[in-house]
Amino acid sequence: MGERTENVTDGAIGETIVGLAEVIHGRRDASADASYTARLLQGKEDSLLKKLTEEATEVVMACKDRDHDHIRYEAADLVYHLLVTLERYGVSVEELAGELDARRR
């Protein structure tokens, strides 16, 4: 587990997700030597997919520990890695939103 984030305040999830997706998209052509995100986007497929699995497992373990701050921390890692995965496979956050919206009806 990484170092816990201090002084976290509530944010606007839509703006946060869209902004993060834009940053991730912008790293698609960045140097893999200089950017972790670029390494995930350009590297071996299995490396990204293993990382996504690892982060999902860490969320589960934090939930089992019933540790609120740890759950939030690991969930943020999972969302980031999910957004990188979506970018790698060409699924936009708008498409994701459409899928989720369709399920609400």
C-alpha cells in the first residue's frame, strides 16, 4: 500500500473522472521512460491487466479490514488503472457513462 493521502476533501466525481481521463489520453504518446501512465498504455498488455487485477484485490482487502481511508485510497488506484485500461482499448468515459446510464433505465 502506498502512503495515505492527507486532508482529502469531497470533490465532483464527474469533473474529476473527465479531467483524469484527459490527462491519461494526453500521455498516450508521451515517453514511456518519463511517464508511468505512458508505460501502462504502451507496454505489455498483461502488465496493465495484472495491475488492474492487483488494484481490485487491494480494494477487496481494504474492505475486509473495514478501513475507510484505505478503501478510499485503493479505490482511487483502481479507478485510475481502470481509466488507463479504457484508454488503452479505446473506450471513452462518455461511452462508459452511456453504458451506466442505459442500465439505470
